[in-house]
Amino acid sequence: MKTNEEYKSVVRDMKKLRNTKQARLLARFFKTGKGQYGQGDIFWGIMVPETRSIAKNYRYLLLQDIRKLLSSQVHEIRLCALLILVDQYEKGDKSQKEKIFEFYLGNTHRINNWDLVDLSAHKIVGAHLKSRSHALLLKLARSRSLWERRIAIISTFYFIKEFDFETSLQVAELLKGDKHDLIQKAVGWMLREIGNRDLAVEERFLKKFYKKLPRTLLRYAIEKFPERIRQAYLKGSK
């Protein structure tokens, strides 16, 4: 029988993969300095494929084990917890999916860096809301939490992949004036993903709002546009 001490085995396995040099690089990349968005986050220098491999070995963990991992100060351990959650959600029955969805929303304060959000939000929150009301995402988009706002827009990636753009555009409109570059980049990215599937839909949004969009958001949204069109948007923006 699995117990809530199983998380200790995950930590032991991950400790064996620590890479001090890589940890320093990741700490800088994920902005862990004082006053930065990742302040205080600790890295062990474990690459994502290695973390995925460990998560695969512990896909059976109970939620109380996963909660312990998610409470870790070590970034890669929190990522491992989320990768396990994603795997369990995708393979779970209706009841399990509901529990994981609620668990995820109850722990957004620990899903506190952009990669943690990006590798999990659309696969759990987006997937769960597919055939349900999307009102929660509009609520999260208004959150004071940077990470909940990012969860709101990244969750809509699930809908975008199914050519359902309405909620993505609603959330993008709510977040279009957000001051944080991590939100601007996420919104621009999702707009670009819409454009990859239906350019006319993206351009309708841009033509309506581009003059007031933050430059970072706009640059991400039009990254793949022909240079002439890119420059026209950029010259007309604020």
C-alpha cells in the first residue's frame, strides 16, 4: 500500500540528479533575485526530461504526497508534482479528474513560475472546463496573483487547439493592459496560436486593440507576420 511518505522517495531520486552549474544558470534564467518574479525559488539544475522521467516512475502518488512535493521550495520538485498531476488527470476517471482540478485550483500559490503554469494549466484547467462554463477563467484573469492571471490565459490553449477561440479572446481582452511582461508574453503567445489556426480572427482582435497594446504583447502576437505587416502594426502602436 502506498503511503504519504512516498514523496520522500521522489525527493531522494531527484537529489541524485542535482547539477550545481546548471542550477546557477536556471536561477538566473527564472529571475530568482531580490524583487524579481521568481525571488527565493531554489533550483537543483535538473532538466525537464529528467524530471519527466521521475514523474513517470511515480505517477501513482496519492494527492497528499503530491501536496508535499508541491510545497517544496525546490522548483524542479514542484514541477515533478505538476507533471504527475497532469498524467493522473489525463488517465483518471470523472471523479479523479474533479479532485485533481479542485486540488490544482487550491494550490495556485505553489504553481508560481511561468514554466510550472505553462506545462500544466491547459492540460488540467483547460481540459476540465472544455464542456463546462469558462467563467472561472475570467475570474482568474482579474486576480491579483500574477500566476493565476497566467493560468487564466494559458488554460485557454486547450480551447485554441480545438479551434475554439472565444474564451481566449475574452481573457486576452481582460489582460491586454496588464503591466507584467509575463502576462503580456502569454497573451501575445495565445493570440499568435489563434493566428496560426485562423489569421483573420487574430487580426480582428489586433485591429481593434493594437494601438493601445503593450509592445511586448504585440511583438509576441505578430512574431510570424510578414515584416512589412509587422512594422505597420508596430508603428501604429503606443
